[in-house]
Amino acid sequence: MNETLTSDVIGRRVEVNGEHATVRFYGTVPPVAGLWLGVEWDNPERGKHDGSHDGTRYFQCRHPTGGSFIRLHKANFGVDFLTALRKRYVLKDRPEEDDGEQVVMIGNRPVKTIGFDSVLKKQRENKLRFPSGSSSPPRKFSALKVLVLSQTGITWAEVLHCAAAWPALQELYLESNNISISERPVDVLQMVKLLDLSSNQLIDENQLLLIADLPRLEHLILSNTGISSLHFPDAGIVLLFPGCKTSMFPSLQHLVVNDNGISQWSFINELDKLQSLHSLSCLRNPLTEGNRAETLQFIIARIGQLRTLNRCQILPEERRGAELDYRKAFGNEWKKAGGHQDPDKNRPHEEFLAAHPRYQSLCLKYGAPEDGELKTQQAFLLRNQLLTLQIKCPNRLDQKVLEKQLPEHMTIQKVKGLLSRLLRVPVSDLLLSYESPKMPGREIELENDQQSLQFHSVENGDCLLVRW
């Protein structure tokens, strides 16, 4: 690196031993002789201070350990566009044309460039330099629809200050900038439909409320932000206003919260308050560890309008099965809390309703759980509960006869789910019946999806018949 720089080095991006930073200071740092660069690291753990040295502040950092002073020769400022183009595409020892005209090889084709130096000069001058005062920047990018500012070190205040120049912006990507949302967007970002804030670890639920009024925001990406809780204060108390929706994020349809610290069902319950949400991705969170199938069912049951979960479509029969299983799983807890089959006596306490805000609506949809459904099965050996069954597909002669061991208390809905995966046939297309050696020549239809194999008198050695 040349030991002489001009003041416009401030704000430039540099690379030092594989780490990236932004130059915040250029000058001397007494009593040490020579010129220094003051940099703010993208990774705040890489630094040593906040821009101060021996009681004197030389520059400002957003993190108390985000800054360092380095010598100029250690900073890699990269190369200009033309140099990079030559290095990547130009054949070695290619003679240049005289007087600013050059021949550049792109692939196998020669491309003649004239006046590249003047173009390069304009590119160097093409920077977003807006006045630092209170006046808004001019609308220089009035047709801009998509803008990627990931890993640039931009702050939220800078985003809002520049946003007036992007009145038509629809997609804004701000990944990995250590952004902290400090104020509401006022008269800016009003056309944004997609906002990517992933890998900004300083964002919390209170900051999210500052962008909750963006009228057209449909897709919000919050992966790897560390968020673990969420609350919409305007949605009211569940006991007084069951099923009440929030006015926040009115257009939000797609939410991505992968790789976070979500461990409580209260986070999922809050999502049911969003008016327009129908797609959720919630991978690699503490809540989704363990019994993954049951967890996915409970997420579906708790968010009534959800149509896609982790990029998988939720079919109507899958929703029905998830809601019925959820209703049954917490039925005893509901009864202990004051729930009752008689609507006049059905008064579960507030704590249960807060933990299960949709339970009452599911009881209205499917009926309150009956006592027989909620009886705990008497414990005995698993081998005494398993039925060995043959599985035949009468209309598919090429399909081999299968043999499976299934729990006698397994519902027909779950049997269909298993067969759907085995045979790769949609659940809605499956028709089940069975034959028994005790009743030769008779075929019995399994018509009640919510009842068990035992309820339909299926016994060990019987044969399930599958049609589609």
C-alpha cells in the first residue's frame, strides 16, 4: 500500500488478513510517528477499542471493541474494475491499441474498448454522497427496484437517509451489517415488499416494531438474528379478545426465522395474530429440536392461516389431522383448566388460554374432546400393542405385498400418512379397507379417519387393502 493517501480514503472498504473493515480515520496518532488508518471491523470481536486512544477520540464505532489502528501497508484496498477485468479475462502479452484503445478478450471473443479511462473515472466518482444536513437527498434512482447492500457496514440511519433516493424500491437486502433499527421509516421504504435483515445480531423484538407499519412489506427475512421472542401489544388479551389480529405488518405473507433462539411456543402463538401470514420457515431453532413431526403438527395447529411451513405445502387433510391431534394432546390439560363439553360450563382459566389461544376455536370447529378420547391407555408391553398386517394394492398388480407392524391405537389418518410416504401417493387419494381370515370374502371399509385400527376391529394377521 502506498504511504500517501488523500482524505477520500475515509469510508472505503479494506481487507486485512482475511478480515473486512471500513476506514473511519486517516492521520497521525501521537506520540507514535507515522500515518495510521483507523478501521471499524465487520466482526467487532476483531478490534480492541471504540476509536479512542489515550483519552482522545479519533473515530466512532458502533461496538466498544470494534475499532483498531493499522499501518497503511497492511490494508488491501482491492483493485479497480479495469485491473480486475484485465486480470480475469485479458490474455497475457496481448498488445494494447494506441491512444487509449484496448482489446480485451472476454472468453474467446476480442472486445475493443475505447475511452475506458474516462469511464473508469466516472465509475470512481459514482458514489452515494448525500448531504449530511437535514435535507433529503435528491431522487437520483427513481426507477431502482432491487438493492443489495449486504456486508457493506451501512447503518440503519444511513439507510433511511439514502432511501428517499429510492422511491420505487421493492427489495432491500441488508444482510450482515450489524444493523440496529433505531427509528421508524417515515415517508421512505413505503414500496418495499421484501426486506432481508438476516445475520444482524443486534436486532430484537422491540426494534421490529419500528418497521411494523411498512404498508407493502410481504416478505421479511430474520434468519440468524438471535431473535427469540415476539409480542404484538395491540392484539389485546386472549381471554377478552380471542382470535384478535394485530394491525402490525398488515401485508406480511412470508416470514423466515431460521437459525435463531426460538424456544417458546408463545413466539408461534403471536404469529397467528398476523393478518396475512401464510408462509413460515422456522428451521434450526431450539423449539424444533426433538420430536420434529409433532412440533410441525403443533405449529400448523397454532397458526390457523398458515399454508406453507418450511417450504412444504400444508394440505387440507394435513391441517385437519394436525388440529385434531393438537386438540387431543392438550385435552386433559384443558379439562383441568376448567374446560367442559357443556358450552355453559366451558370456562378454562386465563393461563391455559394464553398458552393455547386457538384451542377454544378448535373445539368449536371439531367439537370438544370426549372423555373416551382423553383416557390414558393402560401401560403394557409395546409388542402386545403391535399388529402385523399385510398391505396389498388390488388395483396395482405390479405393487409388491408389504408387511408392516402398526400400533393398534394408530388412527386411520396416520396410517394413510404412512402409506402416502411409502407409496408416494397423496393422502387425499387413498381409500382403505381390510380383509380378515375370520371373515373370508368380506371387505370392510375403514371410513373414519379419526378412529384407530382397534376401533375398526383390525386384528393381527389381517390384510389392509389400499386403492387410489
